[in-house]
Amino acid sequence: MIWKSVVGKLWLTILLLVSFVLFVLTILLLEFFENYHVSEAEKELTKDAKKIALILEQHADSEQAMSIAWELVDEATRVVVFSDKKDFSHSPNGTLSHLPASFFLDDPQLSLVFEDQPIVTKKTYLSDINKDDEMYGEIMIVGVPLHLDENKDGAVFIYQSLLAIKETTKQTTQLILLAAGFAIFLTTIFAFFLSTRITAPLRKMREAAFEIARGKFDTKLPMLTHDEIGELAMAFNQMGRQLKFNINALNQEKEHLANILSSMADGVITLNRDGTILVSNPPAERFLQAWFYQEGSDNGEDLPTEVRDMFQRAVSIEKEQAIELTYQGRTWVIVMSPLYSQTHIRGAVAVIRDMTEERRLDKLRKDFIANVSHELRTPISMLQGYSEAIVDDIAGTDEEKKELASVIYDESLRMGRLVNDLLDLARMEAGHILLNYEEANVAVFVEKIIRKFQVLSKEKNISLSYEMTGQGKIAFDVDRMEQVLTNLVDNAIRHTEKGGKITILVNLSDLGLKMDVKDSGHGIPEEDLPFVFERFYKADKARTRGRAGTGLGLAIVKNIVEAHNGQISVHSKWNEGTTFSLFIPRTMR
């Protein structure tokens, strides 16, 4: 991990820099020392060789001259004096061996001295055959001409081993390595000391950055220094404050927009460029739920096909699109507009308005007069016709008169029921209904309704049963709720074919009573679903007489349930059955 940190990188950089400088310095110093010592050795040997040659040439006594010459050299230096090529003598030395005369005579460079070459200098390398002696390795040889006689060409050769220079180089290298180790040690201390001054604030900044990433925008860094790092800490603190301010402003703006969206009566769906849903409000969710309940989503899509096609058109031609859809008997008008990000389209926004109420009012306005006229015209016409038959003595016998009077009586009862239902409905809608709350056993109440329709269900070969979840009592108006359940079960029996099934699902919880009347009948057409709780709605489009009723039963049911502070709804699919769901809370007016 140290190589991934600033400390490790700083330490390695300084260490490499110091090592490189020391390496270059070592090479230069070693080269300098070697050249200097070799040059000095060459100068000394040349000087000694000239002195020996001069002494030998100026003294007549050769033995005395030789003795003086041998005194000029030290123990590490050897001298070979050639009077001519065949006569030579070595400096006396009991511990050092001498090079053979042939070495000087056969060497092409050294032999030039015998041909009056002024001075010959050669640095050569001897093999380690004399390794037991000090004279091995590199040696420096200097030769000067010697003229003891006019007819003889002699030479003085003086040579010395360069092992001393090597020893000096070795000691120098050891000193430099020692200095390098000391420098590396100091570099390490300096790097880690410097890291505490540089990386410690950086580590705190890293920790503070992680804290801010986790949402703690109040994190602050201490101002330890007044250099660039201190300025960075100050800028970091200022950034944290500004970031907190911006995040709070964005949250407030987001909350404000969310409140606006959730409180809108119209549905809003924001789509991404690829058609995925980004934002939707509760009315839009209700629209999607109605679509999913009716059509389903077998292909995994989260939008109706018509809406997705409209989205593609809005994005491709960059114009507003509108469409009207109907699901579960409710009508929605959808207007979709493209969303721009500067000059590019980044998606679209769809505004969904529930037009069911408007369509319902339009239909009620068109159908109310016709429905009322139709419901009243039939019994009035029959009353008028049969009464005229009696007045005109068309019925000749008493039995025929009784039959006509019976029809007139039935039609008058029918008109009375119609008028009474209208009056009850008017009172309920005006808020004049009075409920008589009492604690009732739900199971007993439902079993009573089952027994009430047992005979009728057996006549039509329909299975009538109930399923109970939870036990106990709840307060409601028993008579009114019996009217509600009677109406729902009666409608279910009338619209269920022979061999069908009707189930009453009862769920009693701490919140209240929920009942579902579910049948397997032919269902309610989708276009009629929004109007089932309206006056004069009939599933029997022919409006035949008999058990078809007046068309006011479900409107009365809705008002009774709402008088209990409850809710009632209907779900249906054609040829799959209908389910009426009502909920009565555990609250009393």
C-alpha cells in the first residue's frame, strides 16, 4: 500500500534522485582519482628515470652511479638499466621479482627507446602468474634512452604497480557508499517527516470528502497551516458549505415539485429519451393500474402501446401529440409534449386528464330525460290503455275486468316504487338520510342474506357462498346494509348464467369491514362501467319489464355506503364476471 500513497511516492522519488546523483558522482570521482594518480605516477616515474639516466651518463664509475640510482627509487619501484640490448642490470630488491629483459626488448612500443625515442610510457596489464608477488595486475612503465658509449644504445626502464591506485579507488568507493547509505537514511527520515506535514492534511481532506459523500455536509477541516495546503483546506470548507446550501436548495425545489405533482388533479408522466418512466404522480399511477388490470403487461412494458407510439411520434417529429383512451370504463385524454435539453430532446412529458366525469355528465344530460320518460311512459300507457278498456266495457266478464284491474294495480305499484326510489335517492343525495347504527355480528348478517337468496339461487342452479376472514362485530345500519347487500346479490343472480358461481368475500379487520360480491356472469361492458352507479342504469339494454328493476338500485347502494363514510367500486371484464367491492370503516357519524 505504501507505493500507492503520497508518502511512498515522495520517498521513492527523493531516494531515486539522491541515488542517481550519488551514482554519477561516484563514477566521476573514481575516474578523476584514477586519472590523477596515474598521471602523477607517470610524472614521478619519468622524473626518476631521467635522473637515473643522467646520473649513469655523468659518472665514470658505473658501480657508484648504480648505487646512487638505486637510492632514488622506493621499494615499490623497480628499475632495469640496459647498457645495450645484451647487457642489463636490475635494481636490487630482495622481496620483489623483476620482469625479464625480453619483456622490454620484445615489446614493440618499449623497444623504441633503443632507437633514440626520447621517452616511452606504457600502461599494461600483467597476468596473475606473479600473484604471490606485489607486481601483478596493472603496471606503469616509463623508458628513457641511455648513452654510456657512442657505439652502444642503452635504456633505463622504471616501472611500478598501480595496485595502490586500485586500493585508493576501493577506499573512495567505500566512503561514497557509506555516504550514500547515510544519505538514504536521511532521505527516508526527511520524506516521512515531510509527509506528516503534507499528507496528514491530505488524509484529513480525504476523510472529510468521504464524510461529505455520505451526506455529512457539516464536516469541516482545521486550518493547520497558512500555505497552499491551508488554502486548500479553506477552499474545501467553503466548498462543503456551498454544497450543503445547493443540496438543501435542490431538496427544497424537489420537494416543492413533488408536492405540486402529487397535488395535481391531472396525471403527469415524465419519460426518458429511451421511453422509460422517470417521474409519475398518483393520478398517473391510477391510469397505469387501470390499464394493467384490463390489458395486462405480458411483454413486460410499463406503458400502453398507444402511449408508447404517441411518445415515438412526439420525439421523432418534435410536436405535441394527443390521444383519448378508455380503460375500465374510465376515459383519459393524454397530451404528450417533447422535453428539450438546450437544443436536444431528452424525453417527453405526458399530461393525463381523467375525462370520465365530463363524459358521464354528457351522457347523463343526453339520457336522463329519455330514461325518465321511458320509465314513466310505459306504466302510464298501460294504465291508460287498460282503464280505457274497462270504461269502454271491452272486458265483458268479471274475470276479465279483474285481470285488467290487476294489471293496472301492478303498474301503479311499479310507478309507486319508482317514485319512492327517486324520493329516497333525492333525500340521500341531499344529506337527509338518517342511519340507525347498532353493533351487528357480521357472520350472522351475511348468513341471513345467503338464506334469503338460497331458493332463488337453487332455481337458477347458481352456487352462492361466502368466505369470512376475521370474527367480531361492527357498528352499521343493519337495515340499510341489508338493502345494499340484497341489491348486489340480486343483481349478481340476475346476470349470472345457470351453473355459475357467486361468492361473498368478507374481511373484518381493525380498520373496518370489507365485502366483495364476486360473480362469474357475463360482466359489464367497459363503456358502461363509469355509469353503473348512476340513475336508471340497466344492464338490460332492452329495458324489458319484470325483474329488470327501475335502474336506481346501485345509485341507492352507493349513497348508503357513502353515508357510512365508506367506499364502493366495481371491476369487471366482459365474459369474465363482475366484482363489487365496498368498505365500511369503524367510525360512526
